[in-house]
Amino acid sequence: METLKKRLPEVVLLWSAASFFVLLLELLLTGHTEELQLVGVVAALAGTIAAIAGLGPPALRRAALVALSLVALAGAAGTLVHWREGAEEKAEYAYEYDEDEVYEEGEGAPPPLAPLGLAGTALLAGLAILARDR
């Protein structure tokens, strides 16, 4: 148990890197690669690299903290974009339903809170970097 307590920041950083990587794969596999959507792809890639960099020496950790801060901001901004697009999508489909009140086929609104995964993972990884022994 002592070893886990001592190495918890490293474990959290590795877990964060894996989480960013899985998110990156998800975005690529779902075709989240057009125009503004690329911000999420780049942020997930940057988060993966930054979390791994957080395992390095102090100078690299500072750079990783800056990168993770930018990833967190991208996640927060993405949440606003998703929220706005979701509201527009609802307004667009408000009158497009059949007799059973089932929405017609379409892309649908983006999940409004999905980008918060980027922000939360970035903040967690940043805290893990700060918790590492100097």
C-alpha cells in the first residue's frame, strides 16, 4: 500500500494518458475530423503527450502543465460549442416529427457535456504533476 501511495501521481498520469488516447481513438473512429471538430482531436493528442511528459524531469513537467491547461480550456470551449449546436439542432428539429412523435433521421445534436472529459482529465493530470515529488 505504501508503494501505491508513493507512486499514485505516476499512476494517475499514466491513466490520464490512456484516457486521452482512448478519447483520441473515439474521435477519429467517429469521424470527428471536420473543421472545428479537429480541435478536440488535437487536444486529445496534446493531452496524451502532456500526460506522458508529466512523468519527466521538472522542466518538462512545467511544459506539460501549460499544455494541460490549454487542453482544459479547449474542453471548456468545446462544451460551449456543443451546447450551442445542441440548442440549434433542437430548434431545427422542433417541428420535424412524424405522427408517433419520433424524430426523423439525422445526425442529431452533439452530446453537450462530452468535451468536459477533456477538461476534467487535463485538470486531474495537472494535479498529479503538482503532487509529484520535486
